[in-house]
Amino acid sequence: MCYHASPCPAADRADRDTAVTVAFHPLQGWSLLCNGVLLFEDTGELLPDGQIIAPHRPLTSAAA
């Protein structure tokens, strides 16, 4: 799916969410990456094969 000079990571790789954004819908809370991954604003992902990746936001620590 990726036609860039340096290809983006495939959807089955751990760094898949670093692929180039081809569609951005901030009001709906999602972006489509060039590798076919739907990336949601809560950091959840939907892979092209239908696999769901749960949100993985970093935990924030409370101010002390």
C-alpha cells in the first residue's frame, strides 16, 4: 500500500503507527495510515486484517 521512496513499516510490525498519515479525521478521532492501519486518538488501532490493538497510552504520574 505504501509507495514512498522509503517504505513505511508494515501493519504487522511493532512500529506500524509511524507510517505516513493518508487521511486525518480529528473530529471523528481517527487517522488512516498508508499501511492500512486505522489509528484512533486513544492510541487504539485496527489493523487491515481486522485485528484490534487495545489503546496503549503511556501512564501518567500524578504531580507530587
